[in-house]
Amino acid sequence: MSLLLQILFWVALGGTITSSVYCLMVMAAAARFWARKRREDSVEPTFLPALSVLKPLHGTEPGMEKNLVSFFEQEYPKFELLFCARHDTDEGLQLARRVGERYPEVDAKYVTCGEPMPKFHNAKVYSLAKLDSVAQHELFITSDADVRVTKDYLRRMVQNLKDPRVGLASCVYLGTTDKGRQAGLSAQLDAVGKSVELTSGALVADMLEGTKFALGATMAVRKKSFEQAGGFEELGAFYADDFVLGNRLAAQGIGVKLATHVIRLMVQDTPFMLSFRNQLRWMQSTRRSRPLGHLGTGLTFAMPFGLLGLLWGLLSGHALLGVVWLAWMVVNRWLQAGAILNALGDDSWMWGVLLYPLRDLLGSLLWVGSYGGDRFYYRGKVYKLKYGGRVEEPE
């Protein structure tokens, strides 16, 4: 029992140290981001070239109409809105048309691409390839269907391409549910995870080594950047096409930026198991896209080590110390979440802070689960993830 207690103690202590160091790094990165955001927001946008806004669609979901409306109401001098779905009967494409009828002044086009070709396991990239073929302009703004933006979104995002050396800029986001606190716990945990967990990693990486990745929810990107990264057919073989696109451009010395503009990524109020499966799919993809970095992510979680510290305290006769140990890990996550949510400008940051220790625990379980298999279910099909993040349909 003595040896077991020693192992328990040292594992808990090691994780406590690494997660505490990580928390300090996140707070520093958040302060750096906040200062940069304030500086850039104080400057009036002057670079306003013509833009093509590319939006792949597949079906519809609650709140999507509001998401689409936010794009039609952009305050920008010249842009085209391009929507693409597999078939003309797609409910998302039909919804976009109905919304577009209310904004006749907006140049909007609606196209179809058919079913993806065999090598395009990533249907979103297949849609982007079609949109690329009909786009009139050389500068693109891409965005997913679950993105909701403010009226200055295009003005702010395109400023990142003012420097001709920059080939791509993506941004972090606030996970948001339409129902707010009335949404189910699984949706709220997913939302705060998207806001804090993902943003923490992105800001720390940007602070330490610069941006060598992209976050595909929305991107400001040059038309030629897709070709420079290998072309749509090559990118379509990956599940995390956004990471591959940004990583390949950075490897070539092409500028990749993390923008300071913040969007909202709308999270659906889904049952826990469906939400867990969706989040696990992204963890599995990350594990294969950047295996070493993903392995190290296990040391950034705090709550598992706090619970181990509590268990050690209870078994060793130091119950009070165990309780204090767990309490410190809770405070650790509160500090991390508070720093990130305030830097992002979240008005309801206090609720997110309170929830985040539970989300941190869930995130650690997802991390463990990401090592459990290489297959995932997505939009009616089963896929297999290979090393490097490539996707194939299992035989």
C-alpha cells in the first residue's frame, strides 16, 4: 500500500505542477491576446478589397437562420455570398435562398456540387472546391454553417490579408448555445470547452512558436493558398483540413495569423452521448494530426490530478490536504477560464468560469478516449482515421 500511495502522490504532484505551469502560460497568452485585440480594434479598417464569402452547407439545424442572416447583414462595400450544398433539395441551401430573398441588394449565389468524389472524404472541402471555381475574387472568407458574426466581421477579418506575405488568418471563437443557461448541461460543457480549452491551446501555441495551424470555423484566405497547400483534392483526404492547410502554408514560410476578431460558434443542444461522440471525433483527429502535441495535452488538464490528490489524501490519512489539493485544481481552472473568457469579451464569463472545472474533467476523459480507436461515425458513414489525419472508408 505504501508503494501505491507513493505512486499516487507523485503522479498527482507531477500533473499538478504541469497543469499549474500551463495555467500561468494561458494567463500570459490571454493577456497578450487582449492587448493586441484592443490595439487592433482601435484602428479603423481601411483595407476593403472585394471579397468572395464561401459557405458550404449540408442540411439545417436550430438557429441556422440567424447565422445566415448575420452574413447577409455585413457592412462591407463589395462582397459576394456563395453557398454550396450537394443537391438543390438540401434544406440548408433552400433556407439560404429564403433568407437571401429578404436581402436583394446582396450579391448571393447558390450552387451544388453533387456527391463527393472517392478521394474527397471531407465533403466540406469538396464544396469549397466548387465554390472556388465560381468565385469572382481572389480573396476569400470561408465559414461554417454554425458560425454567427457581427456586422463588422468582414471588415475586421480581411485586415489580416493587408500584408501580401500573409496567406491565411483564422480566429478563435466563443462557443454559444441559443438557449443560454436553459440549454442542457452537455451543450453548455461543449460550448465552454470550445471557448476555453481550444482557445487556450491556440493562444499558447501562438505565443511560443507563432501560428502554424488554422481553425477552420472561419478563415480569411487567398485563393492561391489552397493550391500552395496541395490543392483541394489533397486537402480533401484529411478530416482536419484546416490544420493541414495552415500547417503546410507555415512550413513554406507563407504567413499564417491568428486574428483577434472573435466569432460565435453555435453549439446545438444535443443529448450527452451524441455530444460526447462529436467531441471525441475531434480529439481522435487531433491525436493523428499532431500526435506528440496531443500526447502532451494530457499534462495540461488539472481536475484529474486534483482528484488523484484527494484520493491520496483520503487513503494516507491526510484528508484535509487532499481537499485543499482538489480545491487548488478547481481554482486553477477558474483562473484559466476567467483569463480566456475575459480576453475574448464574453459577457457571461462568470457562468463559464463556474462550469469549466467540470468541462476540464470531461476534456481529460475525451483525451483518454481518443486513444481507444481509429474509426468514427459522421453524417451517415463510418470513416477510419490514419496516421497524419488522413481519412478513408474502411473496407
